[in-house]
Amino acid sequence: MYRLLSGGAKMQFVIPAGLALLMLAAWWLSFGGAPPGPARDFEECVEQVEAKAPSNDERNALMTDCNARFAGRRKAGGGYKYYDFMQDRNFDIAGPNPTAQERKAIDRAYMGFLDVQRREAVLAELARRQIELLQADLEGARQSVGPPLVLTPRNAPPSAAKRPVDRSKSPHCEDGSLTCSWSKFSSTVKSTFASPPKTKP
């Protein structure tokens, strides 16, 4: 008899709790409408949001929920792609969300991407430093180092009066050479036309 009473006491609590849940579900259906079936992917989720025609604020919240639930997007030819904004690159995936293996592959690709970025940054820094050094060398070469250096002998010979050089006489004149003949001819013409200096009586 004790068992029957304890079982009946439990039923007294279970029945009101079940009725409360039933009333809550009826209230939800009357105000919120029938909940849509679960979306299979992002595009289907967006279609459900558009069909509901919510206000802008509610629409933004529902679209954010679709983005959070589904990382992949449908491809035109079938299948899905995942866009990794860190790498600015798309990856082909099997379903609307990447599997654990696909996530590992994306992470490995990202590590390779970071290595390439790091190498490019180091090379760019080295090139920048090299250019700065070359520019500094060019600037140093452009700067004047003072007036030009003039070398003078310590014991300068006394300057002797220079005699005018007679160009009519060639020191090595061979008979029959054109230069020698021309020199002789020009000196003869000069002496012929030269007039003696005039003297006053």
C-alpha cells in the first residue's frame, strides 16, 4: 500500500509538469507559428529567413544565426566551399560545415600561408635596409670633401726667361719633306714682305 501511495504522489507532480509543458508549446505555436524544419545548409537557412519576412533587426539576428550555424556555401556545380578570410582563399569541403579532417587541412594551409608571409616580410625588410645603405653611400659620395688638392714642388726651379720659339725652323727637317719645304717657303715669304723699321731723320 505504501508503494501505491508513493507512486501516486509522483504522478501528482508529473501530470501538472506535463500539462505546463503542453500549454507552453501551445502558446509558442499560437504566437510564433510553427517552427521551420531544420535547415540543411546556409542557403536553405536564408530561404527560411526570407520566407518569414521579419523586421530588419530580427532579420539581421536570424542571418547572423545562419552564418554561425553554417560555415560553407553551396557551389554552382554541387558541393560546398569554405572561405577562409585570414588567407583570402576558398577551400572545397564535403558538407555545409568542414569536417575535423578538413579543418586540419585548412589549419595546415594557414600555417604555410603564415610562413610565406613571414618570409616575405623578412625579405622586404632586408631589401629596405639594403636600399637605405645604398642611399647612404650615394649621399656620402655626393658630399664634397673640400677644395681640390694642389700639389706644388718643394724646390721650385727659378723661373728663367723663356725665349720665343721660332716655329719656322723645324729641328729635324729632312730635305724633300713637305713640312720642311713649306716651312722654308713661308719664312721666305715673310722675310720678303717684311719691311725694315722706319727711322726718323
